[in-house]
Amino acid sequence: MGLFGSSKAQRAAAAKEWARRADEADKQAREYAAEAAKYRKQLRGSSDPAADRYMIRQAEANQRIAEADARSFRRTAANALKWG
């Protein structure tokens, strides 16, 4: 069996694994969004607003990365079923 000679069951298992990873990345993105919201609420009465703004930027950046990962994992899952 060569590089592209995987069976349909193997491709389906790979697609399922990539879909699971995408779900985890979606969950992580939601957690980062909640973290950013928490820092936004804190910002009003903060003793160090610069630190809170930094944490907001970091959480939002992490959220965007997790969302991009989820999209990539979903594309890979779809391609795992097509290619083979």
C-alpha cells in the first residue's frame, strides 16, 4: 500500500480525528473569547488598565488562532474523505 492507498475506513477514521480536533479548537476559541470578555469587564475599575488591555489583546489573538486552527482542521477532515 502506497502513500495514497489508504482504505475508505482509514480515511473515515482520519476525518473523524480531524473533526474531533476541530471541535477542541472551537471549544478553546470560546474559552479565549470568555477570557477576553472577563478582562473587558475588569478594565473599568482596573488599577492597571494597560495590563488588562494587553491581556485582552492576547486573548483575542489566541481566539483568532484557535478559530483558524478549527477551520484548517475541518478542511483537512473534508479532504481526508476525498483523497485516497
